[in-house]
Amino acid sequence: MRLEPISHNVRYFRKLRGMSQAELAKAAGTTQYTVSEIELAHREPHPATLRKLAAALGVRVADFYGESDSPLGAAPSSQEKLFNNGLEEERRTPTPFERHAVEALEDRCSHLEAVLKTAQRRSIPLEIWKLESDYALDIAMLSLPLFEREHLRPLVRPVGARFTELVYAMLDGMKDAGSIEEAERRRAAFRPLEEAVA
């Protein structure tokens, strides 16, 4: 059995619902270790465990396999169309490329958190703040297309909001390092991402 589709889809639905691994484990009556092992494709999940995870996530077991009779491949119901403001884009599981792009944005958030923690302990030179903000701006612009894909919005919006918050904290650090005008100019460059997240 190929475990990758299951592991990717369990993780996708968990993030779509805004749940941590611990929250999913509690809702499914299993352990966080089990959820982690399944998401990492380190173990073949027991059918009973998959049923519990599916129930906790509000999906069918077939959705974990990406089967053709899955509701994810079907046309949206009238209720779904109403819920999605009439948008009839087909619901589908993200591609590996889309998953990787969201994970890259999450990784950048972790990096920015580390930079901000370092800044609490010691002064960071202005040149470093500029390099970090340049790289963050590149990531922001590359991430914008993710927000245009209806099926990705529930997954990418929380990450985008976190990223934007961290970027603005970083730009405050740049102001503290003595470059108020530069920080304001760069903040304006991040507005398209802020608007996409809203």
C-alpha cells in the first residue's frame, strides 16, 4: 500500500480544519504519536484508526485515498455553492507542488520566529534586517498565487496571516535598528499579501 496519499491527505484535512495533531488525536480517540506517524508515512494506519480520523475530520475514509467516488472529486452541492459565495470551483486535494508551497511558507514563518527571538537577546544589524525583509518579500510575492486558488484558501490563510504578522514584527525591528523610512517603504511592498490574507 502506498502511504503517501493517506499521509498527505490526513495532514491536509487536519490543517484545513485548523486542528493540531494533538487536537485531532483527542477528537479521534488516538494518540498524537499515531497521528504523527501516519502523517509522516512511517506506519500503515489500521482501518479502524482511519475511520476514527475520518469521523473526527468530517470526511470519508475514501477521501484519504483520493478515490474517484470521494466527494472531493464531485461537483459541489447547492449548500457548498451557497457556503462558497456561489463559487463553483471544484473542490480538490492540493497537488504535491501546492502542499510544498504552503509548507515553504510555514518554514519561513519558523525562520522569522527564530530571527525575532534572536533580536530579543541581542541587537541585529540593519543589514541583516534588510536581507531578511528582502527574502520575506520574495516569499510573499511567490505565495500570492496560492491565495487565488479557492481550494487552498482555508489552508493558506492562517499561514499567510502568521507570516504577515511576523514580517511586520521584523519591520518594527528594522525601525528600532534606525531605518524608519526603509521599514515603512518595505511595509507598503507587503500590502498585497496583507490584502490577500484578509
